[in-house]
Amino acid sequence: MPTFENPSNGHKESYDSQISVIWAILFGFFYFMFIGQWLHAILYIVIIIATAVVFAPLLLIVVPATWIIYGFLAPVILRRWYLRNGWREIEEGVAAPLTDGRPWWAQNAAPLPDTRDCPYCAEPIKRAAKLCKHCGHSV
Ligand SMILES: [Zn+2]
């Protein structure tokens, strides 16, 4: 399911591509009006009216064709609308950025302590230490 994020307020929206196709095929230009895609709703109607004016029998082909083509275009139109309005497409199910070098399955564990125990005197020393501050051994 494509998800978009509005970078100005962090608002997230997603739509189901298959469902948008079903709605667009069921309701035709009403669907495009409903989702606020007025340009496409008007274009849709203009195509039908223009056909009726030019050669009405063609409506038998043009109306179902427009209905189906616009139906399958609905997710494309939605996606382009979000991107044109500055929304950012985000991947769903992507793990949060790594907080340390550990693999994803260890991410929820307690954070890495920044100390460890000296193997010689068992006193806690800094993880990055090369020399124990308690016993002077190199570690
Ligand atoms: Zn030590």
C-alpha cells in the first residue's frame, strides 16, 4: 500500500491501489470528484460530452473505455497528486534507522553499556579503554 508523508507536518496518508481502482470503476468520475481530483473528473466528463457532440454512437465504446482506463489510472493519479504537492513517498515496513551497529533482532534489547569489566581485576572500565585504569593491565 503506497504511503505518503507530508514533510511540512509529518502527516501520513496511504491508499490501497486495488481499492482505488475498484472505487473508480464503480463510481467513474464521481470517485474523482469525491477524492478532490476535479481536473480529472472534469476531463472525464469533457471526453464523454465531446464524444456525444461529435459522434454519439461512439459513446458505446468511449464511455466504457474511459471508465476502465480512468479506473486503472486512479492509483497513478493519486500517486502523482501526492508527489506534485510535495508529499514524500515512504516505504512501509522499513525498520527504524540503526541506532548502533547491532543487527535488527538486537535493536530492541537494552542499549549497549559504555563500560565493560576488566578481564584482570573485574573492575568496570570504559568500553574503548586500552589500558585498565584500576590495575594498569592492557585490555
Ligand atoms: Zn583492571
